[in-house]
Amino acid sequence: MLDAARGGSCSLRPRDPFFTVERRYVERTAVLETDFTTDSGSVRLIDLMPIDDGGRSLRPMREVLRAIEGMAGTVEIELRLDVRPDYARRSLRPRRRGRLGWTCLWGDEVLVVHTDIALQREGDALVGTVTLGAGERRYLSLAYTKGDPAVLPPLGRHAEERIADTIAWWRDWTGRCQYTGPYRDEVVRSAVTLKLLTYTLSGAIVAAPTTSLPEAIGKGRNWDYRYCWLRDAGLTTEALLATGYREEALSFLGWMLHATRLSWPELQVMYDVFGRTRLDEKELTHLAGYAASRPVRIGNDAYRQRQLDIYGEVVTAACAALAGNGRLDRESARMLTGLGDVVCRQWYESDCSIWEVRGPLRHYTFSKVMCWATLDGLLKLHDDGALVLPTAKVELFGRERAAIEQAIEQRGFNAALGSYTSVLDGDKVDASLLLMGCIGYKDAGDPRMRSTYDLIHQRLGRNGLLNRYERFDGIAGVEGAFGICGFWAIDNLAKRGDLDAAERRFRHMLSFANDLGLYAEEIDIASGAALGNFPQAFTHVGLINAAVAIERART
Amino acid sequence: MNLAYAALWGLLATVAMTMVLRASQGFGWSRLSLPLLVGTFFTSQRDRAVVWGYLLYAIGGWLFAFVYFLLFDSVGIHTWWFGALAGLVHGVFLLVSVLPLLPFIHPRMASEYHGVTAERQLEPPGFMAVNYGYGTPLTTLAAQTVYGAVLGAFVQLAN
């Protein structure tokens, strides 16, 4: 995707270039089915990552399994595999390993290519063709191992068992979804996507699995999203809990409290799935970029930024996950209280905002709101008995919460515009202000929220979608509408009781999903095409929370 | 030679060798995991195989120390460098003879001749164990050399 010539690829498709494609997920699973139809017949390709059984057998650490089956007529299939590890910075020549298939070895990592399609080397690529009649199946297993002897998964009926086990596992998992309202299929698809974006070993959820898919074609808006943003924490936890995935929510919270120990009591904007804090940005100048959109970046310098809203995100997540579940353990209580102390010291300082604006620091209204949410959440935990705060601390948090609220209401609301503004004493809006009605700072039906909603739509709305802000952020290119902002608007509408409008907008937003029900971070306003890294956890979190808000408003 | 001390040094030599092998894995120089290969002789459960493998491998290394002591006495050389040399030869033997034979005796190891089956799925080491990374011969030789050197140093001190 990032370089058609130098980047790697794995294609398994009809050799005849004139074919039509139709694809879908096997219902309530993450197993993908793709039907290819040519003049001579049709085939079905099944793609999955077999579920690991938790070390109970010798399955590979990670495997991508592809099965292709003739459906009608005969179709000549071509398999082409070009492995380019380390962002295509290494050259690699596959080694034939007799009946074990082929191995691609670099450093202490190995990719074993095992297939019942005869392959041969063509340059550094492996290629093979086979003609499939109706009912005939072939398999391709790509098994990756790092640091250990590889495990080579068998094909044939054993591959079929792995496919069946994986479908059964996903059906069991999606069967536990407790959301029963409208648009259930879309909510389940979003929950499955969040699960796919979760690093099982730590519980961390990455923003997206890709880097440098451009937010504006041909411009510099290409970022690495393979990290965990604390910004997403509160709403993600809320979405997981609302759909009944408490274990995943607690696991995510556990990762957050663990990962943030390295920088506590200060928090960093983002961490990697292992909790590492140095995420220095580099440009891969040898790659052409998606649709010639350079540069391709790995790492993300946004980790150096200062965002005050993240304290509120972590505390909000803890409040949601721990609501009604007794007392916090001593270490977690100490950590959360420490976040409150930081907020008391820093809430009146400037930051980069939830949108990670690269440029001078400003006093963003939403950052203040989340500082308020930090202290409000801690005081609620104290009131519920989950957290015991000393009296002096209760007084301090209460006093600072009131001071923040006063600043927001006096300087974050522009009476002339009748709207909250992006920065204190400002005259512009940004879509994060909609969250004030979602997180409980203000009732979505409050006159100030209603008028803010209206101004945001007037200034940021295009084609039923919302841009995130109206300010030029110093980076070339015009970005698309932000998917999650559209869902925040729906959340506001539902919470203030405008159900018809909420559902109408929700259906409109659904029309921008791709054929599999997936969203990127942004949507091109003119064409409706996906922009940015894909699929994007935050957008799917927004979809779930908006659907839940609609359902709750209905009942 | 005091038997208890010999047992203690046998254990220390095994620990040193295991540390070198584990460090090689940790630093990404090799994917060879002798404990995993040993453990999977007895169970197909990866997590249990690693635990049992470490235990059996440690016991094996410990007992093998007495073969080294026998060797030192038989030739009458009790020095660290002779121990290191013995370890090096031991390592070469392991790499060129023992590990390549594993697919024929290991119940869960696949082979390039017979392919993969439901029972045999572990990647075979190949000649000099290079299938587990091109650094594997060197790290294996280093580990065996350290093992022999520690034992040789002990007998040198003890005599």
C-alpha cells in the first residue's frame, strides 16, 4: 500500500485480470470471504488469523491463513508473495525447505510460507498458479515467529479445523455482546474491529493498525497510528462496557494504569502496546507513499506534546470501569489521586489540545473541561467509597473543580456567538466541544450546548459531516471530515431527546462505511472516500457510543 | 575432588550456559531454544513444555558435568582453557551431529523429507542449526565453551 514497487505484497486471485469482487465477513466473525467471478467461473477466498488456544498446543505465535475454493466452472489462480520485512529496508530471498515449504529469515524473525500450491522463485518473490474446479480447495499459511523455533501449521483438514475453531470463537465472542438496540450488526462489527485492534498480551488498543495512509492525498498529513492514545481511553472504555465487554475494558484500564507508571504522575499523550514511551518519528524516504503521498512516517512525535485532556480521559475510564465495583486497590488509588494533583497544578496552563495541534500552545476549552472531569471523577469515586481521599484533598479538588468550571463558563463561552469556543476568550469553534454534552459536563439539552451545537454545524458541517476545527493548523493540505465528530453530534442529539434527527444522522453516517462496515479516521467530504489510517478505533468507538445513546434515549 | 562442590559447579556451569543461550535469544542473535526442544519431547503444550524443558535441561547439564570431570581426570589436564576446548568440541558435535538428527527422534519435530503432520510441527534445526538464525552456530559454541570453561576453572582451583 505504501509503495507498489518496493513494498511487499501477498496476492491470491484469478490470473484473468477481468474479474468482479464481492466480499463480506462471515456473519459475526472477523473471518473475511471474498468472491471472485471471472468469465470462466468463480472462486471464494477465505482470510483469517486463526485464534490461538492460549499455549495449550504447538500452534504458531501468529498465523495468517488463506483458503481458496472453486465455486463454479474453472478458474486459474495466481499466488504471488513478496516479503519485504523491516519496511522494505532489507532484501530477502526465500529459502526452499523441502516439504516444509519456504522460509523467509531475517534477524531472529522467520516467516514460514506453507502452501499446497507449487511455488517457485521469481526474483525475490514466490509465485505459483493452480486451476481450481468447483469444490477444490487450496491453502496458504503464513506463520510468523520471533525468537523461538517456528511452528509449522499443517494444511488440509487441519486448516479446516482452524477455520472452524476461529469462526466458533468469534461467534461465541460476539454472542456475548449485550447491545440489543437498533443497528446491532454495525455495533457488533465495530466491537469486533476494536477487538482486532487490541494487543492481546497487554490489553492495549491501538488507534489504527496502519501508518501513513494520508489524511489528504499527496500532502504531508501522513502519520503513524499504531500506538495507544490516552485521548481515546474514556470513550473506548465506555463503548466496551456498554456492549458488555467488561473483561476487555478492565484489561485496557489495567494496561493504562500499568503503562503510565513510567511517566506518572505526568502522563504522556501516547504509548506503544508495550508501554514504551520513546516513539521518535522517522521518515522512510525510500517509500513512495500511498497514492504518492509522502513522507511515510514511523513513530509519532505527538508523544512529546502536552495534552491536559488525557488526565480526564484516564480518570473517566476508571470511573466507568469501576462503577459500583467496590474499592480501588491501594496502588491504583494512589495513581489516580496523583493525576488529580497534577491537574490542580496545571489546569490553568496551555496545551496542544485533543487534536494535537502542532504550533503554539493555547488555552483550549475542551482541555479545561477534561481537567474538570478529572477532579469531578475523583470526587465521585470518593463519594462512592471506591477511593478514600483525605479531607484536605477533597476540599482542594472541589475548589479547583469550581475554579475550572468558572473559567470555562466565563471565558470559554462567547456570549456574542452564543457558543462555547475552541480556546478561552476565542471566537472559533471545534467539534470537541460536542463532547461536553457526552461526558456529563453539561446536559446536551442545556441552551448553551444547543447553541454551541448549532454554531458547530454552521461552521464545521459539510454534507452531513463535521470537520474537527476551523483553524489552519500549519500543515499543508485540507483534511477530510472527522468520522468520530459526526458520531458525537448524534450522541448530543440523542441525549437531548431529538431522536428522529439522531437516527437520521446515524443512517447518514452509516452510508460512509466501506463495504465491510469499516471506517477510517476521516471522510472525504466531496467523494465520501475514506481518508487516513484504517480502520480507526476512535471512529468505531464513536459509532458504538452513538448507537447506545440512541437506544438509551428510546427506552 | 569434593562431590558436593563438583555438583555445585556443575550447576553453576549449567546456569552460565543457559544464560548465554537465553541472552542470545533475548538479543535476537538466535531462535534456538533448547529448553523448548527438550520440553516438547514430553508435551505439546507450549507453556508447559518451556517449564519442563528448562528443568530437564538444567538437570541434564548438571549431570553432564560429571562426564567433563571424568574427561579432565582421564587426560590429567585440569585447566579452564582445556575445559573451554572440550566445551567447544562438544558444541561442534551438538551442531553437526545431534541437532540435525532431531527430526528423526523428536516426536513433535517436522522434517524436510516428511513434511508437517498434526503431531510434527516444530521447525527442524537443520545443519549447524542455521534454520534458527545465522547466529545460532556461534552462540551455541559460545554457550558450550563457557560451560566447559567454568568446569575447567573449578577443577583448576580445586587442584
